Amino acid sequence: MLPLRMLGLLMLLLLHGADSTSCPPELNPLILNPPIGEYGTEVVVNCTSTYWHHKGMTLLAENISIIKNDPHYKIYKPMALTDWNTKVECKIQLNDSIECTKELEITAYKTPNVVLTIKKIDKARYQLQCDVSNFAPAQNHTVTWYKDGEILTTNSSAGLTKESENQFFTKEVNIQGEGKVVQFRCEAQPDFGPYTPLGAVISDTHNVSALYAPELSTNYSEDISVSKGENVTLTCHIEGDPPPNFQWTVDGKDLAKNTSQLKITDINNSTTYTCTATNDLGNKSMEIYVNVTEVTTGAAPVTMTTLKAQAEQGCPLILTPSEIIVKFGDPVEVNCTANTNISGSGWEVSAGSAHRLDATTLTWKVENLKTWDIKPSCYANLKDRSQCEVGLDITLYQTPDIVSVSGVDPGPMIEGREYQLKCDVNNVARVQLKVKWYHGNKTVFTDDIQNINTTPTNVSSYYTVTPERGDNGSEFRCEAELQLGPKGPEFIPPVTSQPFNAVVYYKPLFQAIPSHYTVAEKNFTMSDLPYETDGNPPPDVKWYYQGTPINLNESLKRTDTGSYTAEASNVIGSITTSVFITVEYRPSLTCKEQYEVVENSELKIPCELDGSPSPSITWFKHEKEISPSRWTKHDSGMYSLKATNTHGAVERKFNLQVLYAPEFLDENTTSKITLGQNVTFNCSAKGYPPPVSKWTDTRSTNLIVTTGERYSTITIMEATSANAGVYQCVATNKVGTVTRFVILEIGETRPFPSWMVPFVIATVLLVSIILVLVLWLRCKNRGEYSFVASNDASHIPMTTQSTEGNA
């Protein structure tokens, strides 16, 4: 009878009619595999049909057709994968009009080689390059970057050819502030769906240090000029991680240590100051040349440079000072002095007033300079009726009204993703501005901003951060400091923002969770397990035992010992861990009333013992502690066992019987008798259980065997020569069997010795005398008499009367 599925298939064929030439999908019984194989290797392609009653199957592969006309339901074809576009085709002729066809494109793959290289961009930025070579098909690969064992990011290959490809993937990372060695690796994971034959191919792991040797933090000018007698503060613009220690020297002499700023008061001489910064990774030095200029009074020029510049202009006016940097709203005073005779001079300004100090000096003075676009100039009327002027180089600056930090992207940060922080510096005016970024108390980035506006404006600095879980709640701040150069004010306090508290979301992490934990039965619930989780948002933790959620508040029993799995999850991800819980409990002893052991056997606990941890056992006999090692026949008696562990103790009593093999009471022996004598042999043994003893050969007719509870005797009556030989007695119990031998020797009858004749005669006489006396005494006691009749009375019978005691 055809199977039901075959009948159903035939019915569908009939429904489609005999004229149908197509193969409906529901009727296609062909199965082709495999769909994937390694390039250059041989695979076996098979075409399988679920329909047995066909009229022929054909497998077409490598331009070769394999035809099966007999009712086979499989066709095999080994083939080498040397073509990236390998296809096979299988056909089946269901009947005269219906043919089914199925095609399969076999995917040829190659295992890639994965190599990671790392190139340093600057002190904290690195470029990672993952070279994935000789792999195919490339569109089925995913490259994953790992940092310290956790996924950093993922790149997918797409739109590439099936043939072997070489590709590289790059990623830039910033490990500023890591303060440790960071590990990177990359993995290439082939993906062929459910038929993926390969696991991930992993590169070597590279260690990258986030620390760096001291280096210059900015292109700061190393030459400054100051007036003689002034105070000056020198800054060592060198950074490093770990933060370096500083040493200032001048002309080979040590000046100061462990400070990045050197304050010099009442400076007198031009010289070069050297700052050396050192940390564990190296050192860096920076030289600052301080040019000390003489201060002149009256009409004397401020510096030789100023005199030369004004002389080249052909105008006999000297401005003192010729360059001024002033804060918006502060007072200003500048002298304009003529170094030759002129017909007149004056100031051309939009603010303040000018007044003459003497015949050659005209002073411009402003109490509060609040004009941003002011361009003061001093002019002179020359004797040739021409006019010349000298402009004042004046710079107005204004410190920021407010400095603030905010996130460019709204919402919390996500661990491992790059985010930009923005430092807004509001209402500041100056050509050059330095913005320093701080993470906690550590400088992480310095930004030099050039501001060409001469009026107050708002500027911004950006800092890119890739947060980690440890950055959650940490503070970021920025600090704006005007850079006014050597002719500016000695010190302008920087303006610092309020702290920006980072909110970083990160996947859960189990902390301080034991891998194995021991508890007492009925005295512990999983909610009592000491562990910590870290994650933001705080993770939800669920516990499972053998894949089933558990009630954390249910006390554990002894049967609950095993591995427990915890899953912590939040919106970022989830993580699992496991802990093996051993549930300990007090001892238990299950004993019978009676036990049997075999003599000389090793000591073993006869009772069923349970308990965790394994209990210690103490033996007692007659309430006295003993330490037996092997059992002897004398050890039978009443015993008790005491089992003890950290959770309690239990004691049980029982009777113990030591079984031992039979032991004969007599040894092997040899007995000698003469013909016709009787002899008895005894066979008796002890043992436990009591042994059964018997003689093995008792077929002679003159043998009598007597058997008791623990013995057996054999008696030979009137022994003959046939009774001579070896007699064997066997004693048996369930412990063992022992055998005893008796050798019987029978000799000839010997003549009576002559020397015993007198003794025999004397013995016979003595016996006879004794018998006579006994008979006489007996007759006397009975009183027997005889009466004899006369001749006349001879016819009267004789009468015998017996009297006893009456004569």
C-alpha cells in the first residue's frame, strides 16, 4: 500500500491533469544540498526526491548529466569548487507530462586572514586598521572592533564581488584620559545564514598605552619683552600623562620645582629661562627668552625699536607708549612727544581729552575707554607747513561675561559612542583666546581660537569625548583665557564654566559576585546572595535555575544545589553570569537493626549516610569510642555510629555480626587399626554462620555416618582392608569451605603374646570365684528347700516353694 503522502501527491497530479507541463510548487519533491563549500575543495552534491514512484531523475553539474531511470530517490555527484559561480540543476519526471526542476547556486567561501595594525596620530588619538585579506564572498562578512574585550563598533561589507577580495577597515579612537593600557582587536565574521561553517576569525590583540611623554601643548612664543624692574610670570606650556613634574633653571641654577609657573619680581637682566617637564615616559624642555628693556622718561623713546620705526616714517613724533593693550572701560594715558621743533601738534581722537605737559609733550587721557573702534593718532604741523601723524596701536579687550558647557546632542551619553561637548564663551573681545577643557581636574584638550572681531562676540569650542561607564557623573568644564602677549597685562584671570555633569548610559555589569557560594539548608534565599550590579539606567536582575525563573524569597533546599544564572538588563544591553550554589545540611543516618560483615574485610559504614559537607564518622562499641580498621571474628556486638558536620550531629545504634569461614577443631590425622576392629572419626568445625560438616565418601556398607548440628561422625564396623585410605571431611558456610583429612591404615591380626597367659588365667579364675559367690548368696537369700517322699508316697509330685524372707 502506498504511503498517505504518496497517495496525496498522486491525487494532486490527477487534479492538475495529464496535459500539465509545469511543476506546481506544492508538487516539487526535490531537495538539493549542500548550499555552501570551501573554495578549492570537493563537495558532494545530492539531489533527493520525496517521491519514489517517478520515471527518472537527472542531476546536471559541471556539464555532466547523471540520469537515474530506476526508482531511486537520490543522486550523488562529487565536484570540486573551483568556480565562484557554481550551479547545479536537478530534474525529476513525475509522469509523462509533469517534470519538476530545481536549481542550486553553491556558495564558495574562503577563510580570511585578519591583521590589525595601529598608527598613532597624536598623543591620545590612534588609527586602527583591520586588514581582511583573501576572503570571499566579501559581502557576507562583518568586521567587529573590540576595546578591552567589549564591542566598540561594527563594520559590514556590502556590494562586493563573490571572488576573493582584500579589504581594510579603519577606525579612529581617542584614549585620552584612560591612564592605562588599552587592548584592541578586530574580528571578521563570515555570515552565510543558517549554513555558516566558520566562526569568527580573530586578529592578534594589540596593547596601546594612553600615557604619553611630556610635549609642548601649544605653539606659544618663547620670547617675551618686559620693562626693567617689572614683575613677570613665566608659564611652562608642556603637558603629559601622567602629569609631569616641573623644574625651572637659569644659567644652570635651579630656581623652582613642581610648578608650571615661575614668578619673577623686579626683573633686571635679559636672560633665558629653561623649564623641564618629566614623567615616567620621558622629559621635555622649553626655553623662554626674557628681553628686559630700559624705561626712559621725558622725550626719550620707550625703546630703540620704537625710535627706529618712527624715524623711518619721517615724522618727528614719538608716542609713549607706542602700543597699548587696555581692558574695555579702563583708563588710558599716552604721551605724544616731538623730538624736533614743530609749529604745533595735537591728538585726533573720538574720546577723552588732550592736555600739554610741556612745550614738546601732549598727553591724551581717558578715564574710562568705552569706544571699541577708536583709532587715536597724534599729528604735528611741520615748519614747511606740512603735517604728519603717528597712529597709536591700541587693542581693547574684554573678558567673557560667562563661560558654559553643554552637550551638542540632547539626552544622556551612551558608553562607547562619540559625543561633542560645546564650550560657549559669551561677549568676549580679543584676537586670541585659549580654551582649556578639563575632565575632573585633568586637562584633556586645549583649543586656540583666533577671533578677528574687534568688538565683543560669542565664540565656541568643541571637545569630542567617547564616554565610558566610569565617566558617569564625572565633571567636564572649560576655561577661557585671553592671550594678550608679552605687552598685555601680566595676569588676566581665566573665566571658568560651571561643571557639566555627564550622564552616561552603559550596559550592566556584575561586580563582586562569587563563582561559588555555600549556604545552609532552609536558611538562605537567593535574595541573600551578596553581589553588586553596575549599569545606567540601573539594571533589572532576573535569576534562573535550569532555565526556569525562580522565587528569590524562597528558601533553598538540599535538592536545590546547582548552577544559577543571573541576567541583568537595561535599555543599553544585557549580561549574564552564573554562580554555583552548594546547599549544605545536617547529617542523616539510616541504619538497619542487624548487619553482617565478613571477617578481615575493610571497615565500611553499613548505614546510609547523607549530609553536606560530608560528615565525619565516629564508631562506638558499648558507648566507648573505637577506631577499627578491619573486622575480626571477635568484633561482633552492638555498635553505634555518630555522624557530625558543621550543621549538626546524629547517632544510630545497630547490631553487627562478623561472619567468618569454618575452622576445624581437630587437625588432619592418621589412624592405624587391625582387621575386624571398629573405629570412629569425628568431624567438627566452628564458624559463623555455623558450618555444615560432612564426610565426602560414605559408600561402604560397614560405614555408619552420624550428623549433628555442627558435627559429623563416621564409624567403621569390623574394618576390612577395603576400608583403608583417606577420608575427607568438608565444612561449609556462606563465607567459605575448609577440608580435613583422616588417613586410615589397617594391619593383619597378631598371635596372642605368651607372656600374657598367666594374667589371662588369673583373670578367669578371679571372675569365676566372684560369680560363684554371687550365686550362693542369691540362693541363700531365697530359702530354697527340697522334700523327698517315701516309697509309699512316690506317686505324690514334688513341690517347690519359694519364700522370700520367711523361712
